[in-house]
Amino acid sequence: MPIISITDLSKTYASGFSALKRVSLAIERGEIFALLGPNGAGKSTLINIVCGIVTPSSGTVSVDGHDIARDYRAARRAIGLVPQELTTDAFETVWNTVNFSRGLFGLKPDHAHVERVLRSLSLWDKRDNRLMTLSGGMKRRVLIAKALSHEPRVLFLDEPTAGVDVELRQDMWRLVRQMRDQGVTVILTTHYIEEAEEMADRIGVIRGGEIILVEEKAALMHQLGRKRLILQLQAPLDQVPPSLAHFGLALAGQGKELVYTYDTKAERTGITGLLTALSEAGIRFSDLRTEQNSLEDIFVGLVRGEAA
């Protein structure tokens, strides 16, 4: 049973703006799920609805078996949220603000747990510092500590590394893996393609309030293993000769280019056979080059509405 089940979720604001359109999505227990999409695509709206901050117009959401409307307290108790905004109690200490967050969920103080969280985020030495004295990166760590204070089973990270330094980003990735290893399900939104590539088990892409792709990262990475060999022909072709049909060639550049797609991870690419067959067919080329899709190319293509 998925830990989060979202069915036909829609959100239309009073202005008439439709932020989400019949979104359905299942998040599996213990996975790291990356939600990618441009600004205004609906990422934050989706997270805020699941976390009980925004009310949906229609549809249902359950978290760990609890409906977010009918059983709000139990659903919210299962969730930790790290928001984008650096909102902190400026005059409070790190230790007090994290302990206070735990108390908001009706949990008894657990100093050992809070200490573990602070140490894992390199905040232990800052525990008595007031939040107003911390750097932006340290404040980001405090937000994460607050989200983990009540031992949630689901952790939402909304653009967790936006505007932070490389060292903190590496620390974040390490912490997220630790959370996953402890059985926490992690959902992150990010603009950084390499973050999804590094972290995620599955990747979802949202565009214009609709989920347009949910795919295992491994399957997407397999697409990255595909390259294109582009041959610049000496004379243009009207069509690919039948003798070359089994190579799956495509014509481009008004017949002046032949495009051959192959798998770089395969035992044989077939390029040698292709070049031999071209010679036998009397097709000459003046130049050749290769191109390879990155995850960013695939993502950009999807967001623009192109085929990946």
C-alpha cells in the first residue's frame, strides 16, 4: 500500500487560476521521489495540500492510511515539511525552537532524539545560538531539524538546496539517504536536475498543474545511454533505402543528414555494420558527429511539450 495516495486532486483559486488539474499520484514507502517542474507548475500547491496548508477544490489524499480531511491530525503527524522560505523565530535558540516543534505534535520531550537530529545536521555546536545570529545555510538546517523533531514517516523538502552552498548540498544529500535508510519516505521538489539524478528512486514531472511523467530513475537514465550518430551526407536523400531499413535510420536537415540512434551501454552499437552498409549502398558522407540526451534535455523537452 502506498504511503501517499493522491486521487483526482484539483485546486482552483478564487481568481480562477487552476493550479492543479485532476492529479493522481502514488508515493511508495521508503522511496525518494523527486518532483520536477518549472516555476508555477503546481509543485508547491501539491505539497501544501498534502501537508494540510491549502484546501483542495476536489479530489482525495491519504497519508499513511489517513485521509487528510477526515483524519487531519493523524495525517499531519506522519509528515515533516521543510518549506522554501527561511521563516524562523529570530530570538529563539536552536535547541528551544526544535524542542518546541516536537511539542506542537503533542509528543513528550526527547532530548536524545533532538540531539541526534542536531548532530546529524552539524548544528550541535550551535544549539545555544539565537537563530538571528545564524547564516542562511545554518537556518536552512534548523528548518530541517524542526521538520524531523517529531519523527515523521514522510519528509517533504520543498526546494531544499535553493541558494545554499555546495557543502551544505552534499550534507543534505547525505542526510536524505540516511532518512531513507531509516524507513522515511522523502519527497523533494527541486530545480536542480543533478539533484534528482543523484538522489531520486523515481522522478515525476509536473507541467501546468498536470503530472505528465512518472518514471523510475533507472529507466530515465537508460534513455541517457542512448546516443545519436548524425552523418552529413555528400548528396541529399529523398528516403532511406530499403536495404538500410533495419538500422532504424531517420532523415533530417532536408535530407542532408542521416540520424542513427544507438545504445551506448549495449554490447554492440551497430555503427561498424552501418558504415559498411552505407558504403555498399553507395551513400557517402562528408562528416559525422554524436549527440547524447541528458536528463536535463529530457526534462526541458517534456516541459516544452516536446517528445523526449
